[in-house]
Amino acid sequence: MDYTVTCDQPVRFDVRLDAGQVSIDGDADRAGAFTKVVRIDPGEATTIDSVAGTQTVRCRPRDLPLPRVAGQGSARAYLFAIQAFPVGSTYQMVLDKHGTPIWWKTGDRPSIYFALGPSRNTLIAGVGTPVSPYSQDTHFNLLSPEGSTLASWGLEGVPGLGADNHDFVKTPDSRWLIAYKQRAARVDLSAFRRWCGPQRPTSAKVLDAYIEKVDDSGRVAWSWNSMDHVPLSDAKRWLPTLWMDPKRRGYTPPSCGDWDNAVVDDWDYDIPHINSIEPVDGGVVLSARHLDAIYKVGYPSGNLEWKLGPSPSPSGSTGSGDDCFDVQTANSCTNLRVTASTDIFASYPFAGQHDARILDDGTLTVFDNGTGAGRPPRAVRYRLRPADSEADLIQEIQDPTVTPSQCCGSARRMENGNWVIYWGGFNNPVVVGEYESDGFPRFRMQWSSAYLGYRAIPAQAGDLDLGALRAGMSAQYPR
């Protein structure tokens, strides 16, 4: 069992035993009633030892946010990064099944990207500008439990490029997929000028999405970009609201009158906004938030193979914004239509979605935020049938206590069939829950609306040894 305490004052243990003995802070076993005072600083720990085992009490920093907890989880641990939003400390944390942080990292500009490493007891921590649309120095560190950097990947020094905090994953051939954004100076947007009439210019700066496959040395083996393959019309629902103001480090509601303001030259369209990349047999499955769709990109061709998103227009007009169309090849690709009998939102299954993953059985899981669609968020699982151009919804998890989800979020299905879901949000409480296959909430962690997370990842027994994490923390913060 693990506990955390604040330690502005020494920690006082008042012990009363009717039977047996206990050791506090490594002292000799004692019986009866006694008091022990232990001084520990942030990160440091003391122990309570008895025949029942060892309990660790670690001093937490005052700005490390603790969740309000209900129930008990079934995962070995939960990885979650949380930031005081819009400006404040970011903590990358490993929490146990009771919601107690047993390992954390902050400082050195941590990002909200935090994930399991490729081998047991390793972690991948993003480092860069937290919650930034793009960054020139974002990189990913492979960490040991002691906090040592075992390897690092990034795009430092590459003009115009910014590694993206959204995803970084290992491929079956032991390489890495890394996402980043590049600013395209002027892109023709004249087809979408109608939203602001004559005030809107015919071109604007755009953040194009790139994916690279790199080896451990950072050497590029393959690359892909959205502009060469995905038509701008796929973003037709989002284009009116995609203003990004780097000076404010956030999203700004659209205003046609802003075209008369000189600051417009500093704005960019973040059109695709890729937020997850998943290596699969024969390609990569990616989620594009501002396209409301999931795509499969073929490898090594880079061509779009299928799209799961808004239903194609009845006319099937090429490049309509709902049809699957590859710009580079000028060919149609496969539209996966969600069968209406399985999903009441079949015609528009995703709205600002995140975290698209392919399971071992070939099914697809997605966290559907429902952003701007007038519906609550949900975790969904689809059976894909590309040969029939169809997809069937086979599982859906919702939480009636969760408010609308504008940003972020994740949905991970565990080996035991339970789901770990971060419900995303923006200016609403941060909720991470574990749900049984029928949607029953067996475990919930909740932080206040003063924070923002990105993704919650469950760790199974083979992923992390909690004893190694405790020892690693004590190595980082020796007494």
C-alpha cells in the first residue's frame, strides 16, 4: 500500500497496537503504543513494516494534484499526465489502483505526453512546451524508473518543423512513428471563403501534419504528409473555427472582422490535427481531430486506403468532404460506412475524436469527444469490414456524469475486457475511470477543472513492477 503526504512539517506516526509489532522508518520492531516523527522532503519516502508487508509513505510536492477517488481499479497502474491549465506545473504520474501517485516527474518542461516504454519498467515522457500547438524543441525521452534518460528522439534544429506532443509509438520492426507539424506559408483556401465573404483572403498559413518512421538513431526510413493526400474539404466542418493564435497559445473563436487586424498574419490553420498514430499490418491508422475521421495510410505507398468518418454524400461526388479521396493519386479510396443498425450516430460517428487504436482481434477503438455535435463523449469499438466498405459498432461506453468534451481524451480496452477512459474536457472536471464491459464504473479518479490531461494509459502486470518504480523514486530522491 502506498500513501502520499505533504511535508511542510515532519511526519508524525502515532502507533497503538493491541498485538504484534511494527517498524517505522527502518527502526527496530516495536509493540504497544509509541510515537515516531520522521522528516522527509518532497520525493523522499519512509516505510511502515509489519508482518502484513511494507507500506510506503512518500512526501509529495504541494503542487502535485491528487484526485478524488471512488472504487478500486483492476490495472497494475495508470499513467496520466496532468497540467494546471492554462499556465502551471505539469506532472507525469504513475498512479496505483487506489489512485495514489507512486512515481512522478516534473520540471524540464514536461509535456502532457506520457506513455509506457517498449520494454518492462520503461516510460516515454514528452518534453517541450506544454499544451502548445507546435514546438521547435519538443522531444521524447525513454526513461528508467530512476528517471535516467536511456534514449531521446526529436526534431531539434530542423527549420519549420515542430515535433508534436500527441503521439510517438514503436513499430513491429523496432522503429518509431513520430508525428510533427510544419508550417506551409500560403495555401489556397478560396473554396472556403464563403464563411466570411469578401473579407476572407484567398490564402493562409497552414499547419500541415507529417508522420515519420525513424530508427533508434533518428534516421528517417519513411515519411508522409497530409497535404499531399487529404483534401482540404475533409475539414469543412472545422474550417470556420480553426484560427490558432500562437501569441495566445490556444484556440480563438472565429471573427470575420479579425481579417482587418494586422495580427492575422501570425495565425495558422491547424487543418488535420493528427492526435494518434497506430502502426498496423500494411500501414498506419491515424486519427485526425479536425477532419472528424480515422484513416488508414498504406505503407510504403503513403496512399489513403480507407476512411471511417462522415457518411459519403449520396451523389458520391469526388472530394466532397465526406468521400474518401487521395489527392496525390487522384483516386478514390474505401469509405467505411457505419451500419445504421449498430450505431445511432452512423452518419457522423466521430466529432473531434482521439486515440484510435487497433486491437489484436482487428477491431478499432476510438474516444469520440462529440465536440460540437450536441452529444456527450463516448468510447467506441468497431468491427471493420473493408471488403464490404462497412464498419459495425460492437461496443460503446458512456458515463452520464461526464460533461461535454471539447479537448483530449482516450479509451483503452484492457485484456480483461475493462476499459480505462479519460473523458477529456476543457474547463470542466478531469475524470479518468475504469469501466467494466457493460459500462459499470468500478473506479474513478477526478481532478478539478483547474487542470487538463491528455491520455490515460493502463499498465498491466507485464508492463511495470511497482517495486521498481518505488525504488526508482527513492533513487531520484535519496535521504
